[in-house]
Amino acid sequence: MISRDHIVDVLENIALLLELKGENPFKTRAYRAGAEIVQSFPGDIVGKAAENDLEGIKGLGAALTQKLHELAATGQLAFYENLRGEFPETIFELFEVQGLGAKKIKILHDTLGVGSLSDLQRVCESGEAAALPGFGQKSVAKILEALAYREQHAGYFRLCDVTAQAEEILAVLREHSAASQVSAAGSFRRGKEVVHDLDFLVATKDPQAIMDFFVSRPWVESVIAHGATKSSVRVANGLQCDLRAVSNDAYPFAQNYFTGSKEHNVALRSRALKRGYTLNEYRLAPVGDAAAPPPIPDERALYRALGLDYIEPALRENSGEIEAAEEGRLPELIRLENLRGTFHNHTVASDGSNTLAEMAAAAREHGLQYLGIADHSKSSFQANGLDAERLLAQVAEIRALNDTFAAEDSDFRLLAGTECDILKDGSLDFPDDVLAQLDYVVASVHNVFNLPEDEMTARIIRAIENPHVTMLGHLTGRLLLKREPYALDIPKIIDAAAATKTLIELNANPWRLDMDWRWWKLAKEKGVRCAINPDAHSTDDLQFLHYGILIARKGWLTRKDVINTLSLDALRKALPSIKA
């Protein structure tokens, strides 16, 4: 049976192709709405579609219902295949370029026959694109910058793009009878936000059997190498996956070595030498007349043999973790189960896919005690941002829902907030008398990204000096592998956040993961607290909290450093006093 995600992708692709054909916008919108319904439906909608049992689901008309049945039952949709046949196979690449939307792609395709990234590069460099309506020299220059950025990061993948594949490979390897221990390694195990490939390690007495098994899996698109103890394959999205097989005795050393980072490994080997050992991916052995090391059954024993507390993979970046492990100063890193709620989430009131009630129900299913609603403010017109009247009406709706929860004797509550635009001059999109009626305020930059560093820094500092601003949202505006962060003096922002007692968000959307983990240690030292937020635009997006935790751990954060580890009662007391 095909997956829910595949059906969503097909419906969204149909909407894009219909836009390129210039079809009725209502028809296009119906497919996008269908994708949202399929994505957020709480039950087994794939099974229901396969059984042609979709009647009564609001928003699914007869034509779309029939197409969903055909797709779920057969794995194919003739309408989609015929539609795709009208365009080059590479047309979808164009939608991944920053600054290009369906309208511009339609002009490029209809006028100049652009159907691929190479076509786009050619017409931009030749000057043909600049002559088209709605383009111009500046627009084309930005497209060329986006293409150069994409080329620079070719072969890299966001963490979210490889997680499902990594988990599937791990699960399959663990089922093999010849595998006694299995682990991911490399940057994936360390929780890096972007990875180049996936590394796996298996302890076995029959490495050839494991290698033969690995290269013959159905998800393998091509085999790069097939050896007795190491094999490499490429999967459908171009991701390279490497597997190494070692003995059980060598496993702790191989696991440590292939997890990295390179800098951490160098520091460990240097420490081992000072203690009379040589350390590599196979063993810890004495040098000369030095005494033999103790038995090393696992990684913890390896660190212990080197006089160190165990260092979590997330921290292995040679950023002070070895010194802290020697001195017993390693933090007890935050875990997903420590979170009690979260703040930055959207509903259908702006650009979200679900209602207040649906978001609340999903949060309760996740075991959260509170969920903050922070729909966009009016200047984010592209996201259907709320004006003051709509915002205060939403606040009233939140209060009414909370009365319902109280009547049910539920401990769960919604919090009323806003994601308020920081305007170009650093002022806010709502006046103080409106912001004063909210439980909290997330302040974010959503436009004018090209200010000089000093102006952008001053803009954000002016915003957080407002006493109603609780936290900064997605600090640098980056979109991983798609858009660079805007110019910003981050240490200066951190100092200002400390002075104004403003929280900084760790935006857990895996396309953002912003503020970057490399800055959280400094923020923590300055006394700036974190709010881990999924920036959820649907009920499913609440799962982004998982990625936020991974990045928080890389940033050395503990539960005490993160405000949404507080219980609901403790949070109620803390919110009014955060900037008092």
C-alpha cells in the first residue's frame, strides 16, 4: 500500500502543474485542500481511500474522492501521469529555487521553454529572462544567486530528509540474524542539521552475509561498492549510505571513530597517547611498556578508560566537551520527554492547516500540558496575517476553549499569542495595547532580509526592547540548503536578549533549526533562556519538536535552560515576570 505522504505529494504536484497550465484557481485550490485533508486526517485515510470509503469527509468532493481511491487502490493515478506527460520530468526542480513561484515558472516555461535548472541557468545568464515581464536584472541576479547556492550545497541533505531512511535501514539491519549490534554513525548520529551521507555500523561474525543483504535491499538504486566488510549504495534521492562490518570486540572503537567528529577523534587520540595508549577504529592498545587498558565492552568504558565521563554523540564537536568530561562538568542534556508545552504554532486563522480545536487535540495526544497559538500578524499578508480585530477574536475563542477544558477537569490549556512581524525600522506590527492582552509574543522578521548587518541587528534589538516581546522567532531567517541567514551580529543580539530578559526561540522546523546550535552555548553562558518551538502549521508538525531537541542537545542545553520544560502552573507564574 502506498503511503499517506506519497498521496499528499501527488496532490500537491497536481496543484503545481495545474497552475502551470493556467487552470481555474478553484480547481488548483481543491487539490491543495485535498492534500491538507489527507495530511491531517486522524485515521487511516489511505486504507479508507483504497476501500472507497471516503464519503462524508468534509472538503473531499466526488471527483477528488474517486482519484484518491484510484491512487490508493492501484498505486497509480492516470490523471496525474497524463498531466506530468505534458511537462519535462525536471519541471519540479524549478519550484525548489528560492524566489521562483508558479507564476514566474509559467512565464519562463511558456515563453522560453524553461523546464529544468540548466534551462533556467542558461536563460538567466543570456539575459533572455531579464526581458520577461515581472523579472528584470535584480530578479534574475537573485535567481542566479539561488542557483549558485544550490550548486554549492549539492549532495547535502537536511536531517529531516534522511531520518526515515536511516530508521528503516537500522530496523532492517537489526532484524538480520548475523547482526549482534547495529548503530548509525557519522553526522547523523551526532544530530547535525545537514548531512552529506549516512553511515552505519554492524558487529557480526558473518560480514559477507550482512554486506550481501545490505546491497540487495529494494531501496537500493545503485551499488557504489560491495566489499567483504564495507559497502556503499545510493538510494532514490541520491543519498549515499555506507555500511561497515566489524567484530564485537572492535565495535566500541569503530562506533566511536566513525561517529566522529574528526576534531573530536583527534583530541581523543592525543589524550590516549598521553596516557600511554594508541587509539584507532579497532582497538585501544598500550604503547611500549605501558599497562594494558581495562576491558572495553562499549563506548562508555572507552571514555572511562581515558579518564572521562561519557560524552553524548551530540556534543562530540571538540567544542570543550573533553575538558568538561575530565572535570565532571558535562550537562545532563534535555530530552523530548522533558517538554511540557510549546508556543509557536499556527492555525487556519493564518496559514495553518488545522483549527484551534484540532491543534489542541493533537497537543494533548502528544502529552503536552499547554499549546501556544501564534498566528501571523497583518503585515505577513502572504500568510493571511491577522489584524487586531481578528487577533482579539481569536483570543476570545481561546479563552472559551480553555473554559471547556476546565469544565472537563483537564489540566491542558491553550495560550494566546501572536507571531508579530518586526517591521523594517524595528517597530512591531501591533500596538502595545493589543500586545498587552496576550499571554506572550513571538517577534519575527518576515521581510526586508537584505539590510546591512548593523541595521538588521539594530532592527531586532529595538524589537526586543519592547516589554511585551517574550521571545525572538527564527533569529536568522535561514532556510537550510535553500536560503542563507541574513546578515546579523548574533553575539550582540544575545547580549541584548540577556539585558532585556528576552527568550530566543529554537525553531524546530527542520528547514530552519534556528538559532543555530553553535550559538546556544554562548547564549546559555549569558543567561538567555530558550523556547523550543515547532513552528507548526499542522497537527503533524508538532512532531518537529523531536528535531528541536536534537539541536538543543548539540547546543549543550538542559531542561533548566528551556522554558517550555516548565509545568503549566510554573509557566503561568513565569510568563508575567520574564521581562519584569
